[in-house]
Amino acid sequence: MAPPPKVAIIGAGPAGMTLAHLLLKASIPVIVFEGEASPLIRGQGGTLDLHDDTGLKVLKEIGLWDEFLRYARYDGEAITIADKNLKKYIYMGGTTMETSRGRPEIDREKLRKILYEALPDGTIRWGCRLQRLGEDRSLHFDHGVECGFDLVVGADGAWSKVRPLLSRVKPYYSGLGGIHSVVNNAEKEHPDLYKLVNRGSLFCSSDGKSLIAQQMGDGSMTIGEWTQRPEDWQETCGYNLNDPSQVKQALLEEFRGWDPQLVEFINAADNSQLVPRSLYMLPVGHRWGHRAGVSGVYEGVNLAMTDALKLAEALVSSSGSEKNDAVDLAVKTFEEEMFSRASIIAEVTKGNMEDLLFSSGMSEHTAPRYVRRALLGEKPWLER
């Protein structure tokens, strides 16, 4: 009977840590390599909705359901989707654990916290930034080279350092750029905005622009202002992205004519937290040819955690087999199923993006298509 494979995971995000939990549970040796020096080195972004049939199912599988409930926000299931005049096309209120629609929210930072704190010490090697993956599966880091792994799994996002060994396809610029900002202490300092978001999420789109506001567990709200921009917009926008007054003035001009309440999100944003962003994505239907000893998972927390669960099941079921290629065949089968799942989600995401940001935006015509895609893709109102 062959020994279990020795697995290296690149990336200590939700998918990488989920996979580590599941493999250790089955006594399969694993090390997670993470480029960041520690889990607290930077902010971990916004809020995530975990789904009962994917992300929540996986947390229960690895025994972290009770820890999740410490930070879960069922009232965060509230969602409003409207146009620039705040005309509502989709509205649902918050819930409780008993009345949940199966999509509670959790801050990304808290999800990462419960995952890494439950792993044995030494499972994650912090400060190991991968530069490239060799043809022989050698891992070339800033600090040196690590070898001897039977399987290397890329869980390191869109700009994965593992994926180039599997595919030449790179993320392409979506045509969208914007500013991420934060409104602090919203309930006390900006009660009207707090009420508008309703402790959940507010999505407004018109004229090829989108303004997104989401409640966080610490009382702040994250704001995203997106619009169509050239790929080099951060260099050619004509204003200083490091000057808050210039950034806000540019946003106010871009969102001129929008409902005053929506414009107030721009004014209320913390001047020290205005971050320019450009959206890159992989093509719909992207897949790679199977390569023994190397694999990966996709982005999107629910999809990625499901990928981690399915890959773990494939490795557990094939480990110990007398067939030398049993693990490799199991990984290949896993990949084919993963590509199908990812394609559905990518179609939903791209279709909604085109309707909301490359057309007139939310309207009587786009709202039904938005809902129909969500139902056909068996996804909630937004895949984030």
C-alpha cells in the first residue's frame, strides 16, 4: 500500500486553509505556504456571504460551525438592488438564524481567523512568497527552494504562481476600475446611510456605473464605486490618487445626478482609506490540461471552499491504493468536475456584470435576467 501523498498548498486564504483542515483530518501530510508575513499583516477586505450548500457545509465538515456562529451576521442577508435614483428592483430584509435564507454574512477577516487558529502550529509557513513553480514541482521562494511534494495545489488567487505551469492563460482586464473606501462608525456618525444599507448590502447601478455599500461586523461599511475605465486609468486619470480631496472630487463628478443619499457615501468615506482598484478576471470556461502532481482551485469563497472539499475527498479516497496512478486519476476527475462548476458561476458573474455595468444598469429589463441567472446558477443574489 502506497503512503499518502505529501501535499503543498500555495496560499493561506479560505480555500487553502480549508483544504489543509480536510487533509489533516484524514492524516494526509500538508504544508501551506503563504507570502504574507502573518495573518494580521494587512486588512482582509470586506464581507462574505457563505451558502448553506457550499461554504457553510464545508465549515460543518471541518468542525468549525460553532466558531462561525460567533461572527455570523444573519441580519447581513438584507439586500437592496436599485438604480441611481434609489428605485428598488430587488429588496429582501435581514434574517435570524431561524429565518435565514441560507446566506449569512461574515467578515473575511473573521473567516480567515477561525480557519488559521484551528490549524496545528506549523501547518502554515508565513512569509514564504512563491516566485515560480519548477517543472519538477520544486517551489522557488524568496528564501530558497522547497522540494519533495507529491502534489502542489495553487490556492493563490487570480495571479497564481502555480497556474502558469498548467495554463498560459492570464487574467484579462475587465474594463472596470474604481475606488474602494470605508465609512467608519456608520450607525452613530452617518445614521441615514446606515439605515439605507439596513445592516446588509446595497447595490446600485446606472449609466455604466455601480455603487456598492456593505455593512461590516465592526460597525463600518465598505464602499465600492465602479465604472468603465481604460486599463491604464490609474496612470492617466488626470488626478492624484494619493490626494483624498482630488479622488473625492473626481468621484462626485462621475456620480453627478445620482440620488443625494448615494452621493453622500463618497463624502462620508474615510480620507485615509481610498484605494484604487482594477478588476481582472479569467475567461469564462477557462480550464487547463491535466498535469500530474499539480492542480489548483478557483476564486470566489463558496466555489473555492467547495473545490477544496472535493479535492480532499478525491485525495482521501485514492490514498493508500495499490495502483500507482490512483491519486493522479482522482485529481484529474476532480478537475473535470471543478471546471463545470466554475463555468456556471463565471457565466452568471459575467452576465450580471454586462447588464449592470456595460448597459443602462438596473431596470425593469435587467432585474428579471439578474434573478434568472441566480436561479439557473443555483447561486444567491451575488457571487462575491
